[in-house]
Amino acid sequence: MADGDRLNSYAWSMETMENTSGDEYLYVGSNRDILYIILNDAGISDDKIAEAFSGDIPIPGSMNDFRAKILRKKSSGDGDWEVVYTSPMSGMLSPDYPLDLGYRGVVSYAAPGETKPSLYFGTMGAIRTRLIKLEPDFQPGDTPVPVYSTPIGSPSSIRALAVYDYGSGNKLYMGVLTPNVNPASGDLQIYESTNPLSNDWTEVASYKKGDFPGIRVNPKAAQYGGVWDMVAFNGYLYAFVGSNYSGADDDGFMVFKGKPVSSGGNDAGWEWEPIVSTTGGRYPNGMGNKSHVTASPFVYTAGSTEYVYVGTFADVISPMSGGSSTALLDSMYPCQIYRFDSNDNWEMIIGNPEDSDGVFTERLGNFGAGFFNAPEIPSEDLYGISPQQLSMNQYAWRMGVYNDKLYVTTFDMGVLLDYAVNFTDDPTEKAAIEAMIDLLHTYNTNPSGFDLYYTSDGLNFTALTTNGFNDKYNYGGRTVKVKGADDAIFIGTANPFYGCQVWKITDTDDPVPSGGGGGGGCNTGSAAIVLLGIVPLLILRKKR
């Protein structure tokens, strides 16, 4: 947008689409003032938010400010950004509420008979959740076609969307969570459609029907629960199911795989197998680290072997929104990266084997958890904090393959620590927060702002940026999209302070080192910025 819009917090979803004239556009779905919503839902007043964050979190003027937007720009970089769709108000409440608070997922899919793929956006809604279709020649002012809606009064979001072919052609898959305080009334489902416009959705998996034993469907789990992500691999559809951090034994992400079978299976003829699940799986929840409540997969070929790489996320939002600074410290655990092969054998690539409850004895890559190799720290300096917790990279958020390299973005919560002491008047809690910040600055030189890493061999990673492209408020690399024919890679940021950004990165012919750089600690390499041409394609923000 020409003047920016600070309330576009995240580039929450991003995909390219070509129209019938051959023009390719990059589409971006936003959410609106997301950190304000989290804090407000926790009962924190506007005045307290403004005071605690020193005005760095925008305070909305009205409910209209929460109407989510979809924007686009030609992927070549030509022309201006356009707002192609803005959510309407629901028309169902008084005072009214936007129908869509954000567009959390998007997938490109062509139904039978369609010559070009359309884009399907999954929404986050406070009243109902939708899947909407934008066709190739969609224009600003057009109305997307709703192809799925949850019943009124079932707030949730659709994040997991995938295309999978089990031998009868591509089909579209969608994960849906219906949370409820009574687990018997909640459900988690995966739906399949060949032609979404014809409303031919078939339920291929259901918690109620026994396909996902041990998962959570309560409202507290809704933010990270449900089907967080899906990936097609080795003839199966893999579903990654999240939860929330509660300190309980069943914390930690879970993974199931399913496919149609010739006999047996569920009502739809599908059979689902738990892979990462304390309830009957090969591996325990969270791969032995219960702080990691959810995870995201991406297929990458390292050497001659195809793997699924998996980046984890620690739930630091729930404790923060609950107003407890010490709970925030307890829940923190930097991200890890695993990979598994066609036999579901998992390996730790980035992480700390000692914190896997015996699941792993070694890591194969060049960094510990959070892309951080913890130095030796005198015990008297630790203030009860593990050296392995000193990386602020709590999430390996998204991945993409560009010029045969695997790129990984992070969520770096370092900027949030700037405000943490403002949420407590308790001297003990203030001391704990201040001690950790001092410890961090002493032993980890990684600045605030998300990190971006790449690897050529699938094991050793190099940092491209460790400071959010020189902007500490860019605390996450939320979306990654590789332009056709490896022309460029796009990175969409999460910036709930001054608005999200989209960056276009192009590779050069210079040699790329295989390791070094990173989240601090004892690595001394630096980010090889000169290897890439980095251009801010969009800044959806307006500074004060």
C-alpha cells in the first residue's frame, strides 16, 4: 500500500497466481493488530498496553480496523500494491465484528477442467471460519467465492491446506478445528475436495471417530491446536497437530499420517497412523520436548534422499497473554529442526539432544536449539536458567527451497523482552526478567529481529540475517514463497508493532559457505549478505 498500514501485523499467507493474460501476482493475506488482540483477550486494558509497550503496539480506533485484507503486487516488482479484498463486517452482532480477522493459510489448486490454479484462503474468524476462492482474473472490488464455512458461533481458523494425489488425481485438503470446553463436543477434522465449488467435501479424518487419539480440542488449544500443517510425502498425507503449553505430560506436538486403503480404515476408507504421539506412536509428543507445542514440515532433498524437515515452536504467547512473566520464562525453549525419511526415521538436525528425554543422542547439524551453541556459563550467573534457553529463536517458522538451498526463517522474541518487566510489579519477577536479559546480552550477541538461515547440504546452516533485515520489530519471518523458475524468493514478515513487510531476495553466482553465523554463542562466522541481492518489495507499515 502506498502509505502503509500499521495494523497489517503479519504477512500471514502468501502465494503467487497467474491470470489468463499471463501476468503473475504475489498475493498476501494479512491479520490485523494481532498482538493487541492477544493482550486484550487476556484482559489487559488499552491504557496498559499503550503504557507497557511505549506506544509500539497500535491501539485500534474501531472494530472496522480489524477487517483483514488481501493485497497483491506483480511478482516482477512492477506496479503498485493493491488491496484486492477487505473483509466485510459480519452483520450478525451488535456492536458488529469483522467476518474475517485474518487470512492464515493459502494454497494454489486447480480443480478438474480449470486451466489455471485459483487461490484458496483460510480465514480466522470470531463468528465463523471460512475457506474462500480467488480465481485467476480476480480484480479489486470482486467478492471471493466462499467454498466452506463453519456454523455460526464456531470461532477458529483454517491454517492447514494441502494438495495431495493418492493415485486418482490432485485433491484439496483442509484441516478444521471445532474447539469446545467439553472434549466430547469438540472435534478436529480433515476434509477432502475435488471441486470445492461443488461443495463435495468429504471427511477423511476425525478426532471424534478415533483417528487422532490423545489430541486436545479445548479452546485454550485453539491458537496452536487443530491441524497446524499438512504435507504430502511418500504416498501419505501427514498431519501435524498442535496444542498449547500447560505444563502437563501430554504437552507437545503430534504427527499422524494417513492414506486411503483398499479394506478397513475409517468411514471414508482412510487409515491413520500415529507417528509422533505418546498415545501409540513411535515417538513421544514433542519428540521428547514438551515445550514444543507445534511444528511445521517442508520437503527437501539432501544428497540423494528426500526428507521432510520439521521446524518446532515453543508456546510463549499463552503464558505472556496470561500476564505471568515467570511463566513466560518457564515455557521458553528455542526451536529445533528435525528431519524424517520415507521410513519415518527421525533425526535431530538443529537442537539439543540432552533435552529430548532420551529420544536423541546426537544432532547432525552445526547448531544447538535456536541456532545457538551455548557457551560455558558459571553456575552462579545462570539464575536458574539453562544456557540452552538463551536463544530467542522460539520458532523455526517457515521453509522454502531456492536454488537447491533450504531456507529457514525464525520467530525471534528478543524484542518482546524489551517490555517484559512492564507487566509485573513483583520485585522477584522483575529480578528474574532482568537477570535473564542481562544473561542474554552477556552470552548471546544475536540481536533482536528474526533470523534467516540456509543450507546446501541439509545439515550445516549459514545465517543470512539475524536482525530482521535491520529491523528489530520484524520478529518473525512468517511466509516464504519461491517465485517460478527459481527467479527469486519472497519473505513476508511478522511485525505487530509497525506493520508487516515483504522482501524479495535474489541469489548471485558467488560461492556460498556451508556453515557459520547464527544465533550467538561460540560460532564466529557472519551472515554472507553480499551473496544475495535483497530488496524490500513491500513495507506495509507507517512509522510514528
